[in-house]
Amino acid sequence: MGTPTMESFTIRTPCSSANIGPGFDVIGLALSVYLELRVTIDRSKPSSEHPLNCRVTYEGEGDEPGEIPLDPSENLITRAALYVLRCHDQRAFPVETHVHIANPIPLGRGLGSSGAAVVAGVMLGKVVGGLDHLDDSRLFDFCLMIERHPDNVGAALFGGFVGTYLKPLAPEDVARVEIPLSEVLPSPAGGVDTGERPPEPPFGIGHHIKFPWAKEIKAVAIIPNFEVATAKAREVLPRLYPIQDVVFNMQRIALLPVALGQSPPDPELINLAMQDKLHQQYRQTLIPGLQEIVDSMTPATQKGLLGVCLSGAGPTILALATSNFEEIAERIIARFRKENIDCRWKLLEPAEGTKVIKTQ
Ligand SMILES: Nc1ncnc2c1ncn2[C@@H]1O[C@H](COP(=O)(O)OP(=O)(O)O)[C@@H](O)[C@H]1O
Ligand SMILES: N[C@@H](CCOP(=O)(O)O)C(=O)O
């Protein structure tokens, strides 16, 4: 049997909440809002009129004209796919590829929209390139050359509640993972015929371990109506930390995976385990009301609540709870309202990792 002329499939990638308090750049939780790439490849066409043989369409968050580029050499998802393809000497998409992006993940809110875009894009490169030998752990290497911190991409790729870590690399590989992003993922991605191979990821940059999650625990995401770019939220962090703050986080990160896996959940333990001194206090300069919300929302004052933290780099607040979800969300929304910030909220559950669903 020859290659079918029409092929279609969907790539489904969850959003994520990274850090969960003390786990800065380590812990991630995949949650039930899914980015979908609906892909068709029409091999019957002799050539394509689209750049890089790829037509990109978009619906969902940030669908105002110009917000998400539809040129495949500029769009984050197709650039991530091209990175994988070009590392395997494929310069462009197969003729003719259509990628429809359906994205309900709010942009720049700390729910891992860019992590999901990178994971889905890397998976897209694997599938359109027929690169079946790339397993998830190798795809993680590609993601890490782009996203650089493993927590949100780890959750989006593998699903569930994960701890992620980087192993020491050989000196020549260390240099490779420090190659500027502009060389790994140039924007625009360049024409089809430069022939240049991008820097390939070393093997085994990142790893993950799955933690248990108690079935009673749900995630309430309170999403303010403004964006904080993750890059900007990383710039406000100090280069050096007081030792007592580092110890504070280490004590809590040792508790967190155990506390969130225990059924029934222990609210006091979880509340303690979700505290942080490494990123939240610095990011409050970008997120008015953050510190007061984190300090004032406790299981003692709020029935059903287990703990509250900044989701990823913010500004979304993540409240873990077993009941009274709306009341918890409304209280946080009321606090943001004092700062003239409107919010929406979603009740979410842990999600599976990235899946490819063949549709034809
Ligand atoms: N589905 C998508 N398609 C293309 N680009 C995306 C998509 N999702 C996110 N991005 C890019 O990632 C940016 C947001 O990334 P970032 O600042 O890290 O915030 P977040 O916390 O949402 O990951 C968006 O402004 C956009 O440039
Ligand atoms: N550990 C990172 C996580 C960023 O996640 P995002 O969802 O905001 O992209 C950080 O805190 O900077």
C-alpha cells in the first residue's frame, strides 16, 4: 500500500500550572484546558503556495488579528516543529500541510500557554516528519532547548503532577544548552533552502517523576484580565537568595508531593507546603494584590480551601480546594477588584499529557 494522499490528526496538549508554591522551576501540574492542533496533510498537491508548505489558521484566546502570527516562520508552534524537522534535515513541512490551532489557554497568564505551544509544536514536527524514533524523553530535550525551564513543558508533555529535574551534562553539552534561543529558534524561521542545521539538543537534558494526586483535590484558576510575560516575570527575580529563604522552600518542597497525594487531604499540611519565598514575593511588583491574597486565604478562614499560590509566572492565582469552589474564587476576584482588575475563573482537574489522535 502506498502513502495515503490525505492524512489528518489532532495533537492535544494540556495547559499547566508550574511551581505550585515552593517548586519554582521544578514542579508542574497539567490541567484540563487543552490546546489542539488539527492537522491535515494533502499529499496530492504537486506544490504549495504557502510559505514552508504550511497554512496556519487560529481560533481561541488572543485571536485578534496580529496577536498570534499565522506565518509559519513566525508562529511559535510551527517554529518549534521546524526546529525538530531541520535537526533531521527536513527543511519545510510536507506539501501541503494545514495546521488549525484551537487554543483555549489564556496567553501570558501563567497557565503554560507557551509551554503547551512548544510541546505541541515539537510533537507536530515529529508526526509530520515521520520521526517515529523520537520518544517523549527525546521530545523533552527539544522542548528544553526552547523553553529552558522544565516544569511547565514537563507537565504539558507527560501529564499529571510532575517533578522535573535536569541532570549534569558533559561540558560540551552544557555549552549547547546555553546557545541563545535566537539560534535554536530563529524568528522568522528563514527560507527553505539555507540548508543550515540548527543546534541539536544533547540527549537526556531533562527528566521527570510523576507524583500521586489525591482524587478529592480540584484546582480553581482565577485569571486576571492582564498579561504578564514569563520572561518579564523572571527578570524581577534576584540572582542570589538569602540562605534562610532557600531552606524555607526546601522544607516545603519536601512536603508538597506527599501532602497533595494523601487521601483525605490534610488542609493545614497542604497550606504550609504551598508557601514560597523564591518567586512570589518578587513578582508581586507585577501583580497587585498578590501578597495579600496569598497571606489571607487559608483553610482556617475559607472552608474547602487547601492552599493558594501564584500559577506559573502569573498573574493567575491557583487555589487548591475540595469544595466551595465558587466562594473561594469570588473572594479572590473581590480582592483583585479592589485593584480595578477584573478576573474570570475556571474549575480544573489534573489532565493527561500530550496525545496524538489519528483522525484519518
Ligand atoms: N497557541 C499558541 N500559538 C502561538 N503562540 C503562542 C501560543 N500560545 C502562546 N503563544 C506565545 O507565547 C506567549 C505567552 O508566553 P508566556 O509569556 O510564557 O506566558 P504563559 O504563562 O501563557 O506561557 C504568547 O504571547 C504567544 O507569543
Ligand atoms: N517556573 C517558571 C514557570 C513559568 O510558567 P508559565 O506558565 O508562566 O509560562 C516560572 O515561574 O518562571
